[in-house]
Amino acid sequence: MVSEAGTELHTAGHNWAGNLRYAAAEVREPATVAQLQDLVAGATKLRALGSRHSFNRIADTAGTLVSLEHLEPAIEVDPANLTVTVSGGTRYGTLAAELQRQGYALHNLASLPHISVAGAVATATHGSGDRNGNLATAVAGLELVTADGGILTARRGEPDFDGMVVGLGALGIVSSLTLDVEPTFPVSQSVFEDLEWDQVLENLDGVTSSAYSVSLFTDWSGDRIGQAWLKSRTEGESASQRTGFFGGSPAKEPRHPIAGVPGTTCTQQLGVPGPWSDRLAHFRMEFTPSKGDELQSEYLIPREHAVDAIQVMRRLSHLVTPLLLVSEIRTVAADSLWLSPNYGTDSIGLHLTWRQDQPAVEAVLPVIEAELAPFGARPHWGKLFDGDASRLAPLYPRFPDFKALADRLDPEGKFRNNFLDTKVFGS
Ligand SMILES: Cc1cc2nc3c(=O)[nH]c(=O)nc-3n(C[C@H](O)[C@H](O)[C@H](O)COP(=O)(O)OP(=O)(O)OC[C@H]3O[C@@H](n4cnc5c(N)ncnc54)[C@H](O)[C@@H]3O)c2cc1C
């Protein structure tokens, strides 16, 4: 349907996981930035909607949702500055294929390429790798449609830029992003199975530094870890030469992190080298990522507490394992983005892919959060968690600055929603 303003109009529907129906009355899909500016200027309450992959109500609004999926598409590489500028609705899968075609690469990808760049950056979505910052750290500049319908541009190094990038959708609608790129590089991916917990915990730094990106998959029970996925840049180290890995042995066939799901939906494994764009994510663009029928939570913990935090999760296995499809352990490098869960500290990410039983999951989250609290665990903004602003604020030194920035850019609270009121603004 086309509205009077010329923008596409739809009912809001539900998120990717299907665990929530957006309360918003409608979704608008502007085709131009000028239409987007008119929409924002004329609304009393609205929020940007990305590709709907968050598991909580962070994207929701009591007013109008705005999807940039049909915004005039743009992927423009600047070879001199090694950047690419993308329009607000671009998905990583589309961007990665185009960059690879032109001979460029991003530094990292999340487990799935289906998510929008703007939505992923807004929640500090990350992949893995001791030296890899989250995806938001690649942002060199952004263009924001602010509450009055005006356009604000900001570049890395300018005042408040570090507060704007992981913006949780609270500052305005990001109409374009400029990201760092580098020359394309090949990656090979190898999976090892049945690693020994004791060996891994004694040598955790050796495990996570053994490839460009390392992920461990576990259900926390028993003495062994289900799988290790090693993504190696083949101009450097190559995990495919290894015959064993901390008590584990190489998988003989493509694997999926979740037992019983075919590995054919995952990116190329078995050490076969190929483009970064086909290896850095776990899941292929043309298939449903992960399981589909699931929920997710994740906690980012300062690296020095990694072993203790992992031991806590193993101790909680009796509560956690029955609700789990699988857990993933990753590493993320420190950054300076105010609301990034990796702000100021190298981190370990303890991720949980849950079965679709939200009441049971929500009953166990406070237990996990209480046990991980001594380590300063920061929850992933786009996944299910329990803590509110009173618990989150002490974890983020720049929380007050972010709230002041949001108040300045959105004085009437156009972009505020229940999630932000509860988890950030504390009202
Ligand atoms: C199967 C699956 C696998 C996942 N794997 C990972 C992973 O490997 N690593 C990880 O860290 N996370 C992962 N996630 C979580 C996911 O990356 C985040 O929830 C991400 O925010 C989703 O992006 P989206 O485009 O769907 O945004 P949405 O969920 O639609 O929105 C998220 C937030 O972004 C804001 N937003 C969206 N577009 C804009 C815009 N143009 N301007 C301003 N704000 C905007 C919204 O308002 C909202 O606040 C996974 C999720 C799923 C479903």
C-alpha cells in the first residue's frame, strides 16, 4: 500500500524469531532521504526498524516503525580513503558480495549476513577474534536524520561521534554509514570436535589466538566442548594443517553448531580457502541462519574474568543446558564507543541460543546475571536480558554522556520507547 506521503505502508508484524509482535501501528518504507526527513519531522513517535533480528523490544515503538529496506540503495567505495558508504537499509550479505566483487573486505562479520548494517551497528553486533573490534568499530562516519527532520553528519574523531555509533536507535534514523574497508583477503575455516574443557581453560589465550576468528560451541555440560570453529586468514596462519586442537579432532564433514541441523546451511568449512565474504559469517545468506525457532541472550565480560565466568556457566549447567540449543564463546577487542559492551576492555562473549520457551528463559536470566555480575557482564543490546538501567548504568562510564546526547538530539523523546525508558533512561 502507498500512503499519502508517497512512502510504502505496512502493518508492523513480528520480529525474525517470532517471539514478539511489534506494538507499532504501521511500518513506513521511504524511498528517498527527503521522504524519510518528512516522515521524521511529521511524527510524534517513531523508530528505525532494521532487518528485525533482535530478540527484545529495542526496535519497537508506540508510534510508527520506519524501514529503510527500500531507500535508494548505495554502496560506494572510496579507494583513496579505504572506506565504503552504504545506505541505511543495506544488509551485510549484499555489501560483502559487492565489496568482494570490487576487491575489498570488511574486518569481520557476525554469524549471519542477513542483518542490516545500521541495525547491527546500533546494537554493537560482533563476530569473533582477539584483535577484532565489534562491527560498529568499522564505522568511520554516519549520516543521521534527527528528530526535527534535519540531517546531522559526524565523522570519527569529532566530539560525540563515539556516542553516536552504538546509538540503540535513540538518537535518530541513520540514513547512511561509512565503514572502513581493506583489500580483500582469503579465509579458510576448520572445525574441530570434542575438545577437552581442562585443556582449553588451561590455555584459553592460546585457543582464542590460534586463528583470526575463533568460536567455541558448547552446551556447558560434561568434560568436553562440542566444536571449535577456526577462521584463518590464509596469507598468515592456517588451522587446516592441524591434526588436533586441545584434545579435539578435525570434523570430517561440514558441521552446524546445533546438533541435528545439517552443515550444508553453513559457510564453507574443511579448510578450503576462499573469499572472506563467504567464510567470516557462520551461516549462508540463502538459508535460514541458526535454527530459526529460537531465542538468544549474550553477555560480554572483561577478558581477565573469562575463565571464572566460563566456570560459572558450567556450574549453572543444570539450569541452562535443558533450555539450550547451543552456546557460543567468542572474543572481541576493546573499543571506545560509549554504549559498546566492549567499551574499554577486551571481552569474551558468552552467547546462548535458547529453545523457544520464553517464560523458562526469562526465569533463568536473573540467575545468570546475578552470577555474572561480579565480573561486570554487559548484556548484548539486541538479545534477551533482564537487567534495567540501574544495573546497566554502573557498567558504562559514558552512560550519562549518552543520555545527555539523546536528550539534546531528541528533546521530545520521539525515538524513545519502553525498552529505552527501562534499560537506559531509567524512567
Ligand atoms: C540468527 C541470529 C544470529 C545472530 N548472530 C549474532 C552475532 O553473531 N553477533 C551479534 O553480536 N549479534 C547477533 N545477532 C543479533 C543481531 O545482530 C542484532 O540483534 C542486530 O541488532 C540485528 O540487526 P537488525 O538489522 O535486525 O536490527 P533490528 O533488530 O531491526 O533493530 C535493532 C536496533 O537497531 C536500530 N536501528 C535499525 N536500523 C536503524 C537505522 N537505520 N538507524 C538507527 N537505528 C536503527 C533499531 O531501532 C533497534 O534499536 C543475531 C541474531 C539472530 C537472529
